[in-house]
Amino acid sequence: MSVIAVARRYAEALADVAVSHDQVEQIDANLRLFSGMIESSRELRETFASPIISLRDKRRVLDALIDRVLPDHKTTTLKESEAGRARAETLTANLLRTMLNHYRLHHLPEVYEQFKREMNKRKGLIIAEVITAAEVGSAEQKKLGRTLEKRTGKKVQFKFKTDPSLVGGLVTRVGSIVYDGSVRTQLQEIKQRLKRGESP
């Protein structure tokens, strides 16, 4: 089974638990933190992925991280205002330990990515990555948002990037669909037609 398929299974199960306990935001924050730690530390990734390091030693490392980052994951006597955070910390710690026991903890960044996608799907929200040759003003962003919302029938959240090599126009990626309206691509298409002897 592929890493993405496994990550999706963990993410869907965690999304169910997070929603049922009304802890989506806190679990998201906890996962983002641990995912970032694993992504940014080659040593941690290699430790959790290593077939040479014993599971017992990996548990010690994970438990030390959990105790430092999620101090309330074991606490049972908290004020009501703090109980939600502690519950989210316990749920996060349980996920991390389960993934470790199944030799998948080094794939936590992929699980977190799938968790975000699953939560967005449940909210009817899609992420659109828009790449333009130059910065896009707020009026153009709103217009693009309305266009994509009409086309997809969903709420759209944008991630804007610039790439001067596009020359002009834009490339929009929504999930696996790419809308390429860049001048660079149009010039490449004209070049290909000219090579084949077609008129542009």
C-alpha cells in the first residue's frame, strides 16, 4: 500500500475522532507541530524510520518529545477550560504512539497533509495554488475566487506564489486539476505548432 493511501487512512480516522470530540483546531495545531519537527529534523526522521533502532528506544524518544510538547496529555484533573486541550493532547499522543507501533511515524508529515485535506473536504473547502508572473492585487484575487467558486461549486482558499518565468498569465492548481493560462505555455504551444508546420 502506498504512503499516501496509508496516510489517508490515518487522517480519516483522526478526522472522525477530532470532530466527535470537537477538537479539530487543537489536534491540527498539535499535528502541525510534530509534523514540522519530523520534517525539519533529519535525525528524528532517520531515528523513527530506522530498522536498526529498537522500538523500545524509539518509544523513549517519542515519549520524551510528547512529555515536552504535550505536557497535559496524561493529566486528568484540570479546569474545564483546560480539559479540551488535554483531551486533544491525549488524542494526538495516542495517534503518534499508534503510528510508531506500526512503524509509520516517520510518515507523519504525509498524515498531517491528508488530515488537512480531509478536514477541508468536510468543510466544503478546496485549496487552490495560484502561480503568477507578478504579485496579484486583492481585487484580482477576489475576482479569481468568485470564478473558481462558480466553477467548482465550493469555497476556495488560495495560496499565491510568483514565478517570473511564466512571463504573464497564471497557472492554477486545484487538487489534481491544473488550469494553465500562462504566456510561457502559450508560447511553447505556438513553438510546437510552428515545428509541425501548423499556423499559430
